[in-house]
Amino acid sequence: MSSLLAVETSAEACSVALLLDEETTVFFEHSAMRHAELLLPAITGLLENADIGLSQLDAIAFGRGPGSFTSLRIGIGVVQGLAWGADIPVVPVSSLAAIAQDAADAAASEARLICIAVDARMGEVYTANFRTGENGIVVADGGERVCPPAEVDSIESDSFIAAGNGFERFSELAGLGSNAAECFPAEVPRAETIARLAIDWLSDNSPLPAGLAQPVYVRNKVAVKPPPG
């Protein structure tokens, strides 16, 4: 698969990447509450600059979450609509895996275990552990979950990498972060990494129909209504 559009909106950044024959162009902007405004123009701009139509792409990859309920719905809604309209399939990728991959690539240490903790609001974090495989691509080392920062799993390893904004936003994670060989609290999921992970996933799997582009929230309660006045 040589042509892929990737979209990532699970966090505070709006990120789009276009992969054509191993060359990648990127749009990235920190944009809390502006995903709906930025996403479609960013996609259109990348396609026009590359002089390629959406229907000429092999698939659309997307960050499936976990992450912000509203921004995920915006991003995946756009992905579904575009994929349906162009009659192309989709590829879901864990947004936490994208953070883990970038942290693993940036690390100077030889640690292969990565612990992710991302602010999930409501005093909780999204967390998961990953390992770097022999090919340099991260793989899940357990499931993704949401929990209070103090309940993030301790790492039974002498050397691991920590990544995600939870390590700078919650004092309960300070000890775990300081025990890591390296800590990357500024890492956020990026569309170009979603594309890279999608290509790896497609080496053993087939892309999915557009209707299966669904978010993964992890948290069962994604919205809380205020009590009646």
C-alpha cells in the first residue's frame, strides 16, 4: 500500500499526514476546540498540493483513541464520510501506540518497554504499556484502560520509557516518571506516526470498510450531564 491519508484528533492537536510512495507531508497544529474548523481544510490542502484525489488513495488511517470524546467524534466522522464518499477503506490505529512509537524513536536508551499516561480529564489518565518489537515498531503489552493516576501499573523492569502528558500534569506519577530511563511528557499522537503504524498493521491485515471506523473511548462514561437546576 503506497498511498495513505492519516488523521489524528484524539488530543489537543489537529494532525493530518499524506503518505505517497514513502514521502510524507504533514499538517500539525495545537488546536484545542478547533478540530472541526481545521481538519477538512488541512486534508484538502495536502491533497491539492500533492495533486491527488481522495479516491486515488489506498486507504485512510485514523487515530481511534482513546482520547477526547468530542474531538474523536469530529475526526472519525470526517474519516467515515470521506471514506464512504471515495469508496476507500480505513485503518484504525491506537492513539496511545502513536505516542509510544514516537517516544521509542526519540529515546537514547536501549529500554524496550514504554509506559503511557495521558490526561483523560475527570482526574484520570489513559494508560497502556507497549514494547518495541524487533522491527522497531511498538506492540501492545497489555490492554488500554482509564484510571486514577495513582493506579497506573508499576513497571517491573529495570529500564523503561515513560511518555504522555500525565507525567507532567499529575503529581501521583512523579515517582514513576523519575524511575524511567527517559520521560517524554510532551509527546502527543501525530498523524505521520498513525500512518507508519497503519502500514505495519496492513502487512498482516486487510483494511476495514468505512462503516467500521469507530472510536475507542475506554471510559464507559464519556459525558456527564449537570444535575437539573
